[in-house]
Amino acid sequence: MTDKKIVSLPELGKLAHGYREQGKKVVLCHGVFDLLHPGHMRHLQKAQELGDVLFVTVTTDEYVNKGPGRPVFTSQLRAESLAALACVGHVAINHAPTAVPVIHTVQPAIYVKGQDYKVVADDISGNISTEQEAVEAHGGRLCYTEEIQFSSSSIINDQFDVFSPATKEFLRRFKETHQAEEIIKALQSLQGLRVLVVGEAIVDEYCYVQPMGMVGKGVNVMACRYTSTEQFAGGSLAVANHLAGFVERIALLTGLGQQDPHEPFIRSKLAANIEPVFHYYESAPTLVKRRFVDENMNKLFELYFGDEEPMSDKVEEEICQWLAEHGAEYDLVIVPDYGNGLISPRIVEALSRHARYLAVNTQVNGGNRGYHVVTRYPRADFAAVNEPELRLAAHDRFGSLESLARRINGQIHSAFFAVTRGSEGALLWDSKMDRLHSIPALSTRVVDRVGAGDSFLAFASLALAGGLDPEISLFIGSVAAALDVQIVCNREPIEPLALYKYMTTLMK
């Protein structure tokens, strides 16, 4: 009986039509329903009483943006749990981010939400308004139940081992002095900041392969079967795209090759509110990093297509002149410096001189390992490096991170200095208050680490430049990084709704 209740969305539409033909009133509820609790039971029972038959749809796993470890149960298991309830007539899985397609398919007489959605202004997703419009377009109405409330996210955070003990303790202390709603409003207040991103444009290529074993006797070479290729807008392009949903105006200064520029692809991937300022290498291509990746997202091999020294004196002078004329127009200048030749010593000097608020990262990679360090900048208001990058800059393998951060921070005279540590979280040295802030990792699921440092730099920079509290800024940057490691390379940017939901879930 339970299995027969679960149908596809098109079948649900046909069933709804049949009930309407019989003069029966169809009621629809929609949600994640990750952990059924008494609040859900009463909500569904009350909804069923409003009509003749209750349909329930659940959000598929792909679109559950509720934080680490979510959903706990797959969409199929969640559908089976709902179908086991006597008050539920039929269940379907919705393969879309909102209930709007479901509403148009089912055309319910009544669409029912819980009382926590009653204040439309508090709905950070904005979905309630669009769902109400869809319901009313078919002659239906939106209703709210007034039943006992429980938070599935809070129960899961407290009772399931989603977080490590260190993360649980951090969140407990953090919630004593901060609220998700206040942090979200503070971040939204920064929309008017004018942001400039300066750094290499990188086209990331993933060639997906299936390892087949060694090629033959006595040859230590892995054979792979090619399956497909995917391209991503990486480097400074990704940093700009991350912030495009959070600020109204953003500019991107980068270098493209006159030979093999990839310009149509790059322009197609930039958000609409990004103003590109392209300078063209005269004899070098746009940088492409091609990685060979297996089905488990392991990187097997990487190829660079580019030039170690793409800059000519002419292009360097053009960029320095542009920065002299326009650099001070921006409230925040973010420099993800990948050390691939765009940002020369002269451009470093121009950035240091003309940026009102300068945030930098110097990334160590296969193309620059051993000589590309953050101390090449004479000043920065905020710098972010990972632990190996800090130790390289300090030439110290074993010293404490706090002492190294203080020393390198003193060399570049920054107000804030962050050290990201992957699964160990991050640190932020506040030189103004002579205080170290620390935060554990906020993600329990890692799909791909590529780009996580860029997202941390982008959002921590925005928060600090906007005058937000350092501890909150570290939290915002860490949440962005936690979201980013769940995204393949730079397939999509960090969106406001996903960031706000993740924050809200963490703090329940």
C-alpha cells in the first residue's frame, strides 16, 4: 500500500485532475521532511482536514540546502516515511529547487505551509510569494497551520553526529552572542560596496576518466579511458562570480591572451553585473589548467597551457595606469594572486598605492612553488593564505601558526591576517585588538577542494571591508568555503540563498 502511494510528478498531476473531476478538494504540502517529528505529523493531519485528499511532495536531495550532512535521508526514504502516514494520500519527489512546478502540475485547491512561513518578510528564499502566486493562478489558496513547532535542523545538529565535538562547542558559544538573522542582515547591508577583483583569468578543465590499470609490463604508467570534458571559469573569474550575487557593482581586471583567448566562453560565464576590464597578452594565451579526474574526483594529473611570463612592458604599463586612474574608486580591491605572471612587481606597487582597502592571497601551486609568497606585498588591509603558504613565507616548518601569522602580518602591515587549514578550520589574527580568532571546519562533506580558498578570500574580504565584526567575518568566509567544497570546481558560484540557509541551519 505504501509503495503504491509514491508516484512520479506527472502521475500526481493526473491523479489530481481525476479527483477534481469527482468534485474532490486536493490539498498539497511540500517540503524536505528530512526527519519526521510531531510537528510534521500535526501539520500534515491538519492539512488533510482542510480537503478530501492530501498530496505531499518532497525536495530531491540535489536541492536540499540545509547545511552539512543534509539531507540525512535520501528523497526515496523520505517519500516512503511520508507514504506510511494514514493522512497522506499520495507522495511524489520534486526534482526542482522550489514547489512552483509541483503547484502548476497539481493545481491544488489549498496549498498548506507551517506557521514559521507566515511572515513573508522572514522568508529568506522569497519562495513563499512565488508559490502563492502559482497557487492563486489556478484558483487555489495558501493556508497556514498553527501547530506545535520543532526544528528538524536543530534536532539533527544536536542528536546526530553531523559535527565534530570541536565544531559543536564552537557553534554553541557562537550562538550565545550572534544570531543568523543579524549576520544575514549585516551581509545584505554591504550590497552597495563597490568591488574590484584583480587577478589571472583561469579556464579550469576537468577531463573525466576511468582508470583501467597499468599499461603493460615494466611500465609504471596508468591507463585511463576518457569519458568527457567540462570547463569552468576559474581564478579571478570565480572570485568575481561569487560576489556578484552580494554586491550591486563589481569590476574584474584580468589578462587574456590574444592567441587562444577563450573570451566568448569567459564572457558567457560572468554574472551580468560584472564589468570586465580585459587586458590582452601580446604573445601568450589565456591560462588553461587541465586536470584529469577519476570518478571519485581524485586528480590524477594536471597540465598548464600558458606562459610563465605573459606580460609585456606595454600591457604592464596599461594596467598600472588603469589602477592609478580607477583603483581608488572602489571600496574593496581583492587580489587573488596565483603567481602565473599577470601581477608583476610594478602592479603590486600600484595596487598597494591606489587601493583604499586591499585584500590579497598569494597562492602556492605547481607553477610557482618556492618563490611566490605574500610578503611580496608591502601592505594589505587583509591577507589570507593557507598553512603551507604561511610556512613558506616565514621559512618555518614547525613554528606555531599564531607566532608565524603575527610575524608575517607585521611585514605586510595588515589589520587582519587569516590562515586557512582545510579540515582543521581557519584562524584570523586581528592586529588592532591583538587577538586571535579561530573556527573549526564547518563542512562534513567534501566533493572538491578546488576554489575553496578563493571563496573564503572573497567573503571574508567583503565582510571585513564592510566593517563587520572580525569573528563574524571569519564565520562568513568559513561558511562560504564549506559550501564551496561541495561544488565541483567552479561549476556554480556561491548564491545568497544557499549561503543564508547554510548559516541558518548551522545556528539552529
